[in-house]
Amino acid sequence: MSRLFSCMAAALIVLAALAAQRAWAEPVAVQPVLPEAVGSGQQIQEVTDAVTRFRNGDVDGALALLNTAVKKHAELPPARLMLAQLFAAANQPAAVRDSIE
């Protein structure tokens, strides 16, 4: 239940940032959802690879890697929420909404 609450809170942060950006027409810093580490400070390779694929335009490949990461690391937020964060960082608000609906 707490994981669901955390995920919903993170989604609200992303949506609030998008609403603020639209209201003021200025870039808004969004608190990162993509984790660089889990507990011990080690990077999660699937997440790192997903970011690379996203940057190369392979959104489906990025989502597949994020889903794999979530299966291996249950403490991660849902894959679509992490994908939404990538879209937010790329200033693609319509894609953010689509990825979390």
C-alpha cells in the first residue's frame, strides 16, 4: 500500500510540475523519479540502458528495460511512471500524460 501511495505521490509531482509549467510558461524542475541507485549505491543497469535507449529514440525499448528493472527491483516505481519522468525531462508534456494514463 505504501508503494502505491509513493507512486501516486510521484505522479502528482510530475503532473503538478506540468501544470505549473503551463501556467507560467517557464521551465520547471521536476524532482527525479528515476533512481540512480538502490540501497547500496549501485546503479541499476536496466534503468541506465533505458535512458540511453530513450535518448536514441527507442521509447518501446526503454519501456521494456524499465519493466525488466521493476521486476528485478521491487522498490522501483512503476515503469510507466519512470518513462513519464524521461518525457518530462525531454520537455514533452503530452507524452508524459500519455505514459501515465
